Amino acid sequence: MSARTYPALLRARDDTMARAGELRVPTLLLLGSADTIVSVEAAQAWVARVQCEKRCVAFPGCLHELHHESVRE
């Protein structure tokens, strides 16, 4: 990752969190409870800020790429 990329990612993260309440479309967030790339707690905090219709589904024991997991619900 370049020296410019990391600060840009941090700004994008902060902007995404700050603007979550502006979302106006039904939202579905799927996440793996064992994700080591995206913080599950941060994702759930983001969903809590979303004001429109929303659903958050955490798949126990799954990692970041849910489409590669063998768990079926």
C-alpha cells in the first residue's frame, strides 16, 4: 500500500461512517463473524447509523469472502 493510499482509505472510512444516515435505499449487509479484514464491530456500528430499512446478517465462523464459504443458511 502506498503512502497516499492509507490516508485516503482512512478518510473514506470516516466519510462512510459519517454519511451512513443519508442512505435512502433498503440495505443488506452480510458479514462473517471471523472476518479479519473488516471489523465486525465497525460494520455493526455502521448499520446502526443507517436510518432506512436495513438488515445485517453475520455468518458464524465465516471470513471476509462469504462466497467462498461452505456455510449455507
